[in-house]
Amino acid sequence: MRLRGVGRRYGLRGAWVLRGVDLEVRPGSLIRVTGSNGSGKSTLLRLLAGIDAPTTGRITARPRTAYVPERFPADLPFTALGYLTHVGRVHGLGSTAAVRGAEE
């Protein structure tokens, strides 16, 4: 996956959360994203997973990905396992395969 000049802001005149990100992640890579609160980590992960679109720049060669937030909203009717199973079903897995994948 490649990011070239990727930036993200919320709203037409909102502050930039990310700006000018160039990154290449090769298949099989393990990366760690660190930073202080408000530094754009979650925004970057949402862009990588395709949940949000960049305001500027391009993301290419994105593999099939998923994003599981660190914390679930209290009113979300899922456990973490239930959420992963649901996402598997949304992406076309049968019930048994979705449960097996979530458990892994």
C-alpha cells in the first residue's frame, strides 16, 4: 500500500489532522503507529482501512483491510468477537467461516 501526499482534515476549513504523509507498507509488514493524543493515529488507521478518504493525496495498492477501534462505544450492541464476526459476514463470509476468522 502506498500513500503519496496524503492529508486529512474534517470540514472545508477545519484544521489539518494529517498533512503530506508519504508511506509505503509492503505485504507482510508489521508496523506500529505511536504518538500523543490528537496526533492523527486513528485518522491514519481509518485512511489505511479505507473507512475515510484523504482530503488530499492518494492511497494506492490498498489490500483488503479492516479496522477495529481500540474502544467500542458503550451503546454498540457487539462484543469484540461479535463485531469481528459481523464484519466477516459483511465481507461475504459464511457464518462458520466468520466465527472461525473472528476467533483467530
